Amino acid sequence: MGQKLEKYLRCVYQEKAAYCLMFVSRQYRDKVWPTTERESALARSLCQQNEYILPVRMDQTEIEGITDGTIKYVPLRSTLRRSSRNS
């Protein structure tokens, strides 16, 4: 099942999904399946012109290719502050 799931996830993130919303955190960085997601999404983003990866940064964890300035991200705390001010 592991190989089939990995192949399926790669297909979803490289070919089928309109966007890839990533909730970036230490837990996200350290787990196996998010790594498959991230690698596949980064591979696709190199091949297309429009924005595909939409990262939301949950903490200060660094992830190569995502938080190093290559892709702009939304810090969750500032989003929550803006949302609460508008309520």
C-alpha cells in the first residue's frame, strides 16, 4: 500500500490539483507523507508560470524551497490578527 499511496500522491500534486495548500510547521517538516507532497509540489511549481503552492506558516520552522524566500508564504499569526480586527 505504501508504494501505491506514494504514487497516487505524486500524481495528485504533480498533475491533478489546482493548488497545494501547505500548513508549514515542525510536524509537517518531520513527517513522511508531507515530504512526498512537498517534493511533488515543488517539482510541479518549477514547470509552470502561475502560483501553485500556497504555504501558511504555522511556526518558525524552516523548510528548504518553501520558507527560504523562494516562495512567498502567509504567516498564520498576522492573518489571525487581521481577521480578528475585522470582526
